[in-house]
Amino acid sequence: MKRTVHRRQLFVSRATYLRPDHRLSSREAEILTCFSFGKTRQEVSELFGISLDTVKSHAKSIRTKLNVSNVPFAVRRGFELGILRPAEGTGN
């Protein structure tokens, strides 16, 4: 038996998947914020006092939850979804 999937169902499923504001942990949100300020993984590691491998693990989780392939895209998606907000005084 062939299963039919309507476009609307696909849109709802994708929209639900792309609502990571309910899925990022507080630490992941903090790390994403650091990335948005241009911090490197090593700098984030030192800032939070966690291992570089832990930062890499968080970064991978962020990329997966935001459905992107790299950190710059994750930052962009964070702004698009309202997880990140422009700093005050930037004119945005």
C-alpha cells in the first residue's frame, strides 16, 4: 500500500523540526552566543573551563539541532529564529 504525504504535512513537520529554541540547552545557547561574537572553540573552552572536546560536542549538537552544516550557518540560523539577537547599539 502506497502512503501519500501532503505538502502541508511536510511543511508542518519541517517547521516543528526547525524550532530549536525549545531544544537548545542553556549551555548550547551560551556557546552559540560566544560563536556569534567570533570566539573560537579554544576560546570558548577556556572561557567556560571545559575541554575542547566538550565544546566540539556542543557545537556538533547545535549544528544538528539547527539543521546546518557549520558554525557560521548555525549563528545565522540562530539570528533567523530569534535565538540570538543583535547587540544593542548596532543599528539592527
